[in-house]
Amino acid sequence: NCRFLQGPRTEPAAVAHIQDTLRRGVDCFVRITNYRKDGSSFINLLSLRPVHDSNGVYRFCIGVQFEVTRDTNLKARLAKLDKLIKLLPSTLEVSSAASGDAHGVEATGEETATELATKLQSALEGAAEAPGGQVLQGSDYFADNHETMLQEIGVAQAPPDGVASSADAGRASTAATLPAPAAPEPAAAPAPPPPAPPEPVPEPTPAPPLAAPPPPAPAAPSPSAPAVPGASCSGLTSLAEQFGVSAPSGSTWLAMFSAVAEQLPHAVAITDMKTPGLPVTFANSAMVALTGYPKDEIEGRNCRFLQGKKTEAAAVRAMVSAIRRSKPQTVKVTNYRKDGSSFQNVLSLLPVVDSSGEYRFNVGVLADGARLGSEGDALEKLRAAVPRSFDAALQPQRFDASLKQVDEDAQRKQWRQSMVKFTRLLWSADWEGSMRQIVMNQDALQTFGQWLAEKAPSDAMQLELIVNTMQLGAMPPEQAGPMAMQMCQQLFGQEAGSPEEAMSGLANMAEQALLSLAAESFPKFVQSKACLPLVEQLLGGAADEVRLADGLIWPQYEVAPDVAGWVHSFASVACALPACIVISDMAMPGNPMLFVNDEFCRVTGYERHEAQGRNCRF
């Protein structure tokens, strides 16, 4: 994902903070130096909002980029960002079975108690620190990311057929908008009909009816659970024979591999490529001896904890590229033991696929470069002997695609619920304009007025002033003038010089009242649950059918049926927002961006097809 935005001046502490919060599944707010496609740098106030589904599975992460510029509007822009972030979802309701392990959110007490505005201000001041003493390399670690990105995408690459360019103009959203302003009318006038939402660009098509999904498959056994009695792997048997150790049988492939590796004199670790974050699944005793870390401090962590100040950036890039592309790779890299001493790690990465071609594991063979002379032949023998494939039946996947199947009604329901919530994001793009339209809609005006009467009575009086002034404006002058004079007497305690002066004074006062409501109470109303029925009413029947946003989403990404309504609705709304918005899939290894909006492309200079599908490990 956004590693390609990093460059020589990208702050290691900010990167470490991002990694830590993503792992813990909590909101992230950090100031970081990023780079546009043309090589120019900009200060990015980055906000990340993790999204877990109703089964507790970590599904997505929404990123909001805020370019920090030196202008007089920074404070107002920051306040607008605060209101936008408060409307971003943190949960996603699904009707499917759990499609992955539940992810426990690890928020600290300070993170929970601190107000959002305080977090943003702290991040703006550059308060990020590397968590838990974590040390990342200096600027050289990030120096070549920009150049590497340009080499990969090709500066002249055109978007694939059918993929929308960020230059496409006039794209609108399927979200409900407030009615267009019309001539003021008395408060007692009949309510206007619900507005019809504008059509999106590229032209959406209703989602085709889904065939009834097959019954959910029985839960696959855990990787550590026994497989079919008598099961064995010829590759593991050969590995064991070559090194004179026992070859276990009757268990899963992972369990049998771990049993063989534990008996080897060389450091070995294995990572499950289906686990987000790619933590070490198993490490043998030889790795404990090499690094000084006990098993419980290795397993469950990504191997980057072995990196330090002198770790070579080029070696790290080679490892990341090999893992991502499922290619074998051997590198020499400076790593660090638990006691802080460094060593030259001769690391080999060996991808392992199952019989269906699925990329399942990556085996790491580690060795101290100082002992390469005496161990080189044995290490080469081990690299050649590690099996690179296995029968998929020996390691059933715990979660498969059938668990994400839902019927058409569930998708429509999720779509409508999401559109109701995400429409408020569009309103947040222009609080003042949305407020002006609210007062023109009788139903919206009544709902907002009831909320004000309960939550902010003093502001309810401001809304009453706006309504009364609108009513006066709709009356004939001979009738409005005396009433305006009377209102001025009541409000100002003195008579106006003329009916025209009274009307002008009231109009100015009503304008100030509207701006005040748009700045404080109206955003709070929109953020409240009381606003949802109003949005649903304004949507009417326009949100009954799912509209696909395929032209806005990474073409190679398969949207899971159980989140299709959420993904397509968010993409169609977020595309029109004036803030930089991205979505990453946290359930996929590498966490690629599946969506970036037009503003992201404008700020960074990258086209949509150049950014989508990129790796999200910062």
C-alpha cells in the first residue's frame, strides 16, 4: 500500500508507530513525510481506522491522508478532519460465519480516554515514538521506495481496460443528498418529496442476483489438529532421512514439518502466508540458540524484530519482494540478537505451495555468516531438501470462501444500511452547504429541531430565528415589514429605523446563526443515531438495489459476498470526498489497497491503477 510514498526523509519512528497500531487494531494518528510521484515531498497527517466485522475478524483499514500546509485555514481544516474521522466506521455488520480468527483490539487506557482532537493535535506536533523501544533503520531504509515504485509501474503505463482513471470528471455518488435549495416557504408548508440521488460515474449496474449459496462447509480442522491417521509427506520423509532424524506421520503437514525442523541443528522458522502480518508460526530450538530469543518471543511476531540500525535497506527490500512474489531468495543481512549484539544472517526464504497451487507457507533458514565456512555445505543441502509443495489434504485451510457466502437479501440489507451511514460522510464534506439545505426541507428541519430541543436548547432558538426569517422572506413586503419590526424589538430591545433595516438586521443575524449551527450542533446531530432515520427517509427506494463500484476498485480484487454491500457503498461515497481516502484489506497477506479515491490521486500524483494493489506494510 503506502510504502511507495516513503522516501529519504520519512521518519522511522512514524513508520514504527504505524506498524504498532495496525498490529493492535487501534486508530493511528501520525505525522509522516511522504513523497509524490514527481518526487516532491509533503507532510502527511495520517489517520488509520481499523474495521472489524461483527464476528471480530479484522477485515479492513481505512486511511485518511491530510496534507499539512502552512496556511491560515489549517485550524479550520483540522476541525473538519476531526468531524470526518468521527463518522468513519470501526465495525462492519455481516450475516456470514466467521471467515477468520477473531482479532482482539489492544487499545491502551490512554488511547481510549484521549479525545480525538487532542490525538490529532499531538500527531500534528510530531509526537510519535517508536513503541516498546523498537528501533528501525534510518532514512536509508526508505530511500529507494519511490524509485522502486516507478520502476514497477512504469511511468507511461496506461490504465487497464475498464478501469476508471482518477482524471475522470463529474463522478457523483449514489448516496442520498439533501434537496437542492428552493425558494423559502412557510414552516407549515407540506414536506417536499424525498430527493432522488444522483447517478454515479462510471455508470453503475445493479448487482446480479446471487444464486443461493451452498450450505456452509463444515469447519476445517485446525492446522495443529491431527489429520487422517497414517498421513505422511514424502518430501518431509526425505528431509528427515537426509539429516538422520525421525520422520513423524499421522498429523498435519505443518505439525510434521515442525517436528522435523525441531530436530535439525540449523535455525529454521516457518510463516503461515494466510495470517495477516505474517508472524512466525513456528521456530526451532536452533533459532533460539542463534538469536537468544526464547520461542515465545519469536512465535507470533514478524521477523522484523531482528532488524536494527545497521540492517541493510537493500536486503530488506529483496526479502519483501521475494515473499510477495513467492520466489526463493538468499540474502546476507545484519540482524540483532536479544542481547543487542549484531551478526551477519545468511537468510534463505523458501516459499511452499499446496497441491492446488495456493501459497501457504514460507520457510526461513537462518545461519551465522561467521560460521558459513564450516556449515555452508550442510546449509545448501538443507535448502535443497526443504519440500516446496505438499498435498493440500494434509493441511486443510481453516477458513474458505464458502464461509463468506450470503444471499441477495443480505447483500441488499447491508448495502442500504451502509448507504444510510456513509451518506453522512458526504454531508461532512460541506457542513455549511448541507446546513443550508437542511433548513429548506421540512422533514429534515423538524428532525433537527427536535434533536436541538433535547440536546442544545440554546441552539434551538437559533434555528427558530432562521426559520422565522425564512418565513418573513416568503411573505409580501407589506406583511413582512411590520412583523420584522416587531421581531427586532423583541430580539434587540429597540426598534429598527425602517422595515427594510429590520429585514436586513434579521437576515444578518440568521446568517450568523446558520454558520454557528453548521460549525457545532449540526455536525454533532449528523454524528448521532438520531440522524439515521432522516437519511433513510431521504434515500427512499434509491438504496434498495446494490450498485457496483467495480470501476473504482482494484480490478484483481474479489470482493467477498458478505462485505460486498459495505465495500461498494463506501467506495462510491468516498470517491467524491475532498479528503484522501484509501481502503486496505487486512485479511489478505500484505494488506493491499483495494480502493483509493480521486483526492488521493490528485495529492500523490499516482493514477488509481498505479496505486491499487500495492502492499500495505509500512
